[in-house]
Amino acid sequence: MSPPSPLKVGVLLCSATQLMDVAPLDMLGMLDKHWVQTAQLPEYLASKALDIEYCFINETGESPHPMTGGFKLAVTHSIETCPPLDILLIGGPAPSYRPSEPIQRFIQDQYEHLRAFLTVCTGYIPALYSGILDGKTATAPRGLLPMLKEEKPDVQWVEKRWVRDGKVWSSGAVANGMELMAGFMWDEFEEQRGLTEVMMGMADFAKRGQAY
């Protein structure tokens, strides 16, 4: 199935999100037509570039949103003003974070029409409390898996760098988000595989696979 144009990609920011957890968006951005134009690729590759529209969302719309490392990220939408998305990525908040009811409803409402739902590291927490992971296979940071298997048995937790169950993609720790995004791009955008391979090569991305 060809991706829609524009492809609406959202990043939900919860608490003081870890910067590296949302960095996989930059990998997806290497397929964006605006970036591909700068790479001076042959037309047969450049013509496969995607038209991507980005939404950076938090609960209130207050901007900028605090990130780790002293970074601040400009917010474009609140959960009330965000349009229907094709892809939603949730980076990791603090492990103690618990999503509010409005955040849970936002996730549930968006999930119904999403093409893909991605969680990186502790980004599994909002998804878990929203019921999205119930009955699905998912992963999380390795150190948390024993606890999750005991306390959240409705989810089939697996020890992998990343895993897919239908339109739900989840990763292990922070660095595994890049590997999740690489797998997602390869599987989801079949027409763009040649472009994906070239851009990954230009970035010197190392493929480690799903198994630790």
C-alpha cells in the first residue's frame, strides 16, 4: 500500500522525554523529499521520496517541551488540536510517569486510524496504560522485562531489540529505537526500499537485527 501524501507523522511528548527516544524520527526524515533533494540522488531514487508533515504534540500545547540534556522542543499541537495521524511515535518518559486520562483517550482515538504506532524505550508506558498493548507481543528495556512479565501478563513480553505486532512496533532501550525505525521503514515503505538502503548507507547505519 502506497503511503498517503502528505504522510502525517506525530511525536507524543510525555513528561521530560528523552531526546534520543525521538531521534528515530530523523531517520524517517531521510526519506522526506526536502532532505532527499539535498542529497543529489539519481531521479529514479529521488522520485520515491515522501511528503511528510510533522506534528509535535503534548497534552496542553505549551511550547517548548523540556527534553533531556537541556534541550527544548517546539510543540506544534496539543492533544485537542492534533489532526488524525498516519504514524504516532512515543518516546520514553521517566519510568515513574503515568499518563493522564486525556492522554490515554488521545492515544486510543488516534490508534483507531493509525497506519503505525511506535514506542521507544519507556514509551511503552503510555501505550500500556491506554490498553493498546493488551493481548499483543511487545518489548521494553531489558532490565524491566522481568517486572513487566509478572505485573502485566496481558502482554506477551519478548526480549528483543524491537518487535512488531500488526501496526504496533515497540523497542527495547533508547538506542534500539533507531533499529526499530530502520525495520519499520524497510517493511512499511516497499516502494522506497532502494532509497532507504541508499540513505542508510550514507548514514553508515549498522544493522544488528532484532536479537540481542
